[in-house]
Amino acid sequence: METNKNLQIYKRPEIVIPESITGEEKKLIAAFTDVRVSESSAKNAKNILEDSFLVAFDIGGYKLPEGETRDGLDRSVLHIQILSAQCYAELIDRHRNLTLTELKIIITNGARGDYGENHGITAASFSRWIKGYLASKEVEDAKEHYGLLLKKAHEQQYVKREPTAEEYSKRFFVRLNQLFSAHKAKGQINENEGAFYFFELYRERYISLTDEIRLQLKQKAFDILRAKSSPVTAISKWENEIFRIKTEELMSLGVDHPSVTNYAKYLGLLHWFDNLIEMEMEIEDALARDF
């Protein structure tokens, strides 16, 4: 859990959502800026889950257990606590990068039936809701716009502060250390942020890749993105059609598709991190010369 505390040191720049972005997309982009599960305390995340599930039972028209246990515990409260603990375990294991606001959206939408018909509210339901949320075109489009807005915010932040070379180096080093710690702890790293740090390190020649490794990373990126957009993973006819179009677009350009290149950069950073771990090196050792 120490890694989570360290990650809180980094404060993402404030994103200004343009007036042209409205409705559900604006709501999602705002949600992406919230604290992530990996950055939150377990208590806080579970509280969010408990409050959201209480609302979900009401939305879905489901009844909670009544009465008390032999130990005098409220059965409805105990039921929500156990459900939230089960769902939190899945989040830590598979979806640490979701934000707390995203959890509220997922549970509310799921209880309404946005991700398929419900036959109760369980940990299995929650897993299906997450899958439906992440596979939705609305979320995908919002993430794409969020990445662009985040990049712009980073650029404006640097211009506004006009950091010296020493300040930029220190800030870069601190965040890179945080990303490295997160990777060692099996945490998730934002793909766009990972690609950005790879680009900076590669440009300054801290990372060098052979042509063979570069092609391997691009091929791996292509395979991952193709699997993500495969119609087989669709949960509705509408998603099946969307995924089919995305797959055709991806196949038309292959490893030269822009999204493949960006994802390959993200994988390149993880590859560099893995090499450092194998060599028992820290970021400070890898960046021994002035950045």
C-alpha cells in the first residue's frame, strides 16, 4: 500500500473541458480526472462501493436481507459490506486504474440495465458491468478526448510555470519513479502517459531499441488492440458492428496504425522497466547522466 501513497504525490494537471463537449461525454471525462482505485485507500474505495450499491438495490428494485444475525449485526449492512469487499478485491486485481467516480457510474448504469438484463446484484453482476462499461463506444471516445485534453493540460502547465531545465528534470524524474514503482507493484499505468514518457526517454536516448525489438513491440501492440476490438468480445449486436468496423480499420493499416504506434510506445516503457528490474537497477541508475 506504500506505493499508493507515493502515487498521490503526483497531481495531474487540471483539465478544462471545452463547451463543445457536453452530456455523457463531459460526465465521463470529468470522471477520469478523479482519484483512481490504485491511489485511494481501501476504506475510501469500499465506502464508495457500499454507498453506490445501496442506491443500485433501490434502482433495480431488489430487496436487501432483513433482520439481524446471531451476533446482532444488521443483515442488510453486512450484505452490502461483503459485496463491496468482493468487488474491491476484483478492482485491485484487475481494474486498479478505474476512478472512484467511474465506479459510481458503472454501478448506477449497471443497475439500470445499461449493460444487459440483471437477475440480482452480485459480484458477478459487477464484473459484467465493468466489461460493458469498458467496451462501450461512449467510454472509448471519451478516453480518446481525455488523452488529448490531458496532453494539452500538460503542455499548458509547463508553459505557464516556465520551468527551468533543472525543475523539469526533477519533475520528470519524480513521476518516472512513481510509474516504475507502480509497475513493480503490478499496478496499471495510463497508456497515453506511458507513451509520453517513453517518447521523452527515447528522444533523449535513455532508451534504445533494436529494429527487432521495435517490430516485436509494434506486433504485440497490434495483437492486443485487435483482440480488444474483436467482435467476439461484444455483448450486443450494436457493439459487434462497432468492433467489426474498428477491426477492419486496424487491419487496413496493420502495425502502422497510429493507435498501434502509440500503444507500442507504452509497451516500450514497460519493456524498459522490466529490463531495469532484471538488472536490479533503479531509475536513478538508469538516468545517471543529466537529463
